[in-house]
Amino acid sequence: MTPPGQSADSDVETYAGATMQAIVQHAYGSADVLHLAQVRAPEFAHDEVLLRVRAAGFDRGTRHLVTGEPRLLRLGFGVRTPKNLVPGREVAGTVVAIGSAVTRFSVGDEVFGVGRGSFAEYAAAREDRIARKPANISFEQAAAVPVSAVTALQALRDVGRVEAGQKVLILGASGGVGTYAVQLAKAFGAQVTAVCSAAKLDLARSLGADRVLDYTRDDFADGAHRYDLIVDIAGNPTLSRLRRALTPTGTAVITGGEEGGRWTGGIDRQLRAMVTSVFVPQRLTSFICKEHSSHLERLTELIEAGSVTPTIDRCYSLDQVPAAMRYLVAGKARGKVVITM
């Protein structure tokens, strides 16, 4: 990239003529719509910083924004074509310039968090959505944290209200969110049962799960065990199965689900769960993850204490982003997929 100046203006900062390499998409679709191009560097607002991207995480939310499915998402991100030319949200990098209203960061700071268009050499990020990078992990590891770990944190602590000693079931324990959910539940003092495929049971055990189930052979809802809290990240079990696995007053938090119709995806199941919850003693709920620097700072404490460690399956270079997406869609990833610059 043609390097921008490393300073803070009193107004919105732009870099006329500055260009960078980035992954771009002009339409919704499969990994085939992604390609490497030379584009203008991003503008950033008063409350944003400009980052030199060192690594970017590839979360499933970004995959949905690339495909434009479920199509309900397009109402907020572009009905016919994506509003954002450059995809990518999770980011770790170095601050190279700051907006006039930014007070928490300076040029040269190493940070991680959620930005706009992180599949590029440079990306913009709001001050309240980034934090200083944990000192004991790499940029690649830091880029694997923001969206996935914050989702797991909110599902367990804020929505699930996990308590020490509770029995917690994690469905989809080997994916990006699941690997954090297992570790966080253990850090909060819970007894954890992890559900994933047979090929990934060893990973779940290594993360600290007290008990592991192979979803192709073991039925978590067979009545042999009851759980105080279920975090449903994958698999799309019916609400009746979730309820059978819960204690009489247990809680199920639905955070994912890759099946469902082209228009609503798994959203209809989440809505039905919340309606059902009104009529039963069990609590069935869902939420939309809202990333904030306070969540990242709490995760930093846990990472630096050794309670949580990012799990990275593979790293891909910027020009290999289409291959990274194909790998993610295939469901092969053990933990996170990361893009390096």
C-alpha cells in the first residue's frame, strides 16, 4: 500500500490516492465472488482508528455476509449487492492513525477487535470495539478472538447466567465459538459436556471438557443427563430435544444454526424458542452478539491468565481467502481459520 500519514487530523481523516491490496466482492455468492484487488484505503471517522492489519479472523458471520444468506440479512447489508466492498470483521494489527475524538489509543499501539473490511492491508475500527492485544499471544491468535470469543462470553455469562458448579452442555464445541465456550465455561467453574464429531473429540478434551459426546453416536437428549445450561451453537436440534436435556428450570441459549430456509435461516427456530419460553418453566432464548471493548478487555484478562487460549486450525494468506472460505464452509475447521498479511 502507498503508506498514509501517521497522524491524527482534527476532522474526518481520508487518504486521497492511497491504495492497498484487499479482498473484494461485488456480488453475493460462494467463495468464487471473492478476489484480490487494488483498492483505495478506507476512510475513518472521528471515533475510529486506522489499523495496519497483521491478521484477520474468518468467522461464520462473515461467511453469511459474503453469501448474503439468510436473505433477511440483506436488509441491513445491501439488498442486491453488498454495501461493503471489502469483507472481514475480526482484526488484529497496529494503529497507524487516529480520529480526532479517539482518546484511548495512540499510533503504534497493538490492538485487536472488530473492524470494517479486515481482509485487507488496512482497516478502520471504532474505538469502542477494539482493545490492546493480550501480551502473551500472537497477532494471528488475537485475530481469532473478537467475534467468536465475545459471542461465547455473552452466551454463557450475560445471557446464560452461568454459575460455578452448574452442568453445562456445549453443542458445536469444536468450532470457532465452541472452542471458547468450553474454555470459558470451565473458567467460570462449570462442569462441561462437549458435543462434536468423532474426529474432534480429542480437541474438546484438550480444551478442558469433563465429558465429550460424538453427535453421530451419542444422544445428548436421551434422559441420562440433565443440564442447567445448554449453549446451542450448531446442529439445529428441535426445541423439544433441547427441553428434554434441560433441568426443569434450565436455560438454553441458541447462538447458531446453519440450516433453515434461504430467507430466515435458523432465525425462525430462535423466535419459536423465545415464544415457547413464555409458556414453560424452562428458559429458551437467543441473542444478537454486540461486540464492545469491555468484552475484549475481560477476554484479555482470561487469556493473559492462561484460562483461555485461541485455537487456530489453519492460516491462509490474503490471496487465499476464497480457499479459506471453502474450508470453513466444509465444516472441517477445528477452532478458527485466520487470514495473515
